[in-house]
Amino acid sequence: MSLNADEVTTSLPEVDLATLAGMRDPFGVLSIYVHVDPRQQAAPRPAWAIAIANGLREVRERARSEGTRAMRQAILDRLESLEPEFSVLLDAREPGRGRALFATVEAGEVRRLALQVPLPNRVVLDEAAYLTPLAAAVDRGRPVGLVAVSLAQARVLEQRMGMVEELMVFQLEPDTSEWREMKGPAAANPALAQQTAPQRDAFERRLEEHRSRLLDSVGSKLEEVATRRSWDRAVVVGDPRLADPLAELLERGVAEVTRVDHTLHGLSASELAAALTAEIDETTRRSHVALVTHARDAALAGGEGAVGLPDVLSALDEGRVEHLLFDELREHRGATTPDGRLVPEGVVPPGIREEELVPESRLTARMLERTLATGGRITPLSQPAAEALTASDGIAALLRW
């Protein structure tokens, strides 16, 4: 067995959702998401530039028709001052398939991100940074292990935030020059010819034993890599005689492992990941379903789970949400009480007058902020996991206690 290099570590952009969630401004925070489609890069005015221009126009129109005079002027002045930033954000020559910009209106703060995962074209002006699209991209970009095995080698790769790295390659074919198969003399002598088969069988057994020892070594290293790099999803592709044992080893520490019973030869790291896109997506869907099932089962048992808007909001107010699971296509409305609690739309808590409630048109965004502020994780759910929560307001949570 040979290893081609030490484990590769590529510098990837850090997405600090908790810090972004803390961006607030009395006049608002502008959040802009851009999807740069390579197929449109040569267009005089690509689709993303048109979408962002339309979104900014809507922000200007809202500023002119809503709010105080001071707020209106602050927003219009800020948009004008950000024009150079917008030009860079929309420039097809700049890096990043998915780009985001967050800018406070009054405080003058600007944060930018360039990712290799797609983001929707969106412009939002809200009291805080609008993070739902970015949270979805970060969840899709979580590390997934890719293991491609053949009788000759085992390749270990990782896809993270749209980038693919080949971490290591194990050569599985041993040097058999010192224990070549004994073929015996020509078959003219029947008695001697009968000795050839046992000799060949002994050679094959020795070859298989050697390969088994090598797989044990690969498996041990693979488990170590999966733990250190926080894999919770993996795809193992290749000859089942080799792929199945490695998949079984990974399943001891990785939540979802998909096996693919064919061999992919001669592909680059990016080509291999592209060929396994459907399997990676399916593994992600299964992991989301498992999370929802866990939360629902725990809630039904009175344990560390909550399902439905009222119960999840109550857990958020108590700082108990460890992992928020939500349907990103479903927007909730609600209100904030004078003491800072979040409540569903139409609910007036005991001891609170209705006129004291502050309406929240983006209740989901507030929930994300609360989760991140207490060190929790957020996962926008793919289908069919989101469908499983249709009757429960499209929301669930795993709790700390």
C-alpha cells in the first residue's frame, strides 16, 4: 500500500453565520445574494444583474414610500455609496459562483462572501441580515466523503462548499514479483498438470490475504479522516468486494453512507464528484429525513425534541434549541412580546395586551437568529423531509434538554 501525499488541506471561505446574524441596524441591513451562472457570463446583461437591479429598485421605492424622512434619506444615500460594491458583486470576472453582500445602512459595515455553491438572486432590506439562503447553502456545502475503490487503488476525496479535494490515494495491488504463481511444466504429463490448479489457488489466496490486510489499513485511516473532518455523509463507489467493507467501517461513525456498485475509472476529482451528484443529493435527503424523524420521535416521547411553531418558539425563548430544522420555502409570521419572546401570529400570551406586540413579518429569520445566538445549528430541509413536517408548521428542533 502506498500513500501519494499527506492529507490535503485547501483554504476554504469561512461562513460565520452567528456573526452575520448579529448584524443589526436601526435603519436596516441590506442583504444581496447573487448566482453567477457560467453559461451567461458572455451576455451583455446577464440574468443575475437584471434580478439585482430590480431588487434594488424595489428597495428604493419602499424607502420613498415608507418610514421616516431620515430613514428614507439614509437608505437612498447608502445605496448610492454602495454602487462600487455592487459593480464588483455583479462582475462575471470576479471569483465565486455564489456571492453575498451584507451592509448596514447607518453603521456603514460591509461583509462580503464568495462561494462555489449556488445562491439565489435576492435583495432584502430588513432589520437584520437575511440569512435563510446562506444557511441553506452552508448546509448543502457540509463536508461529504467520497471513496472510490477498485482492485488497484482506493481514492479518498472530500467535497466541501462546492470544492473537491483528493485527500489521499492507496495503491492496493501488491508487488508479487517475489511470490509468482508456479505454473508447473507443460500439460503433456497429466500427473504434473494436476498440480497447476492448487498452485494457482494458493497464489490467489495469498493475493486476497494481502489485499485484505491492505483494506484493514485503509479502513483504519478512513475512519480517522472521517472523524477529524466531521463527515456525516459519505458515498462509497466501486467493486462491492472492496467497497462494502469500507462502507461498513464508515457507517460506525458517519450518519448516512450510500454505496454505489460500479467502478469509476480515470476521472479527475471534480469529474468524480460530478458523476456522484445524484448519490450525494440522495444521501443529504436521507440525513434530513433522519433528523426530522429523530426530532418527532423525541417530541412524542417527551424528550429532547420539539415539533410545530408554538413548541419550537417556546424552546427558542428558553435557549434550548440545539438544531433547528425548517422548511425554507415556508415563511412564518408572528410577533415579539415586550419581554422579547417570539409568538406565532394571532397568539396573545397571558399578561400581554395585543397592542403591546411588535409584528414580525419575517419570523423564520428571527428564529434563525435566536438559534445562532445560542450556538445552535440550522438546517433548511430538502424534500421529502420538509413534507414530513407539513402538518407541523414546517418546523422542528432537536433540543439541549
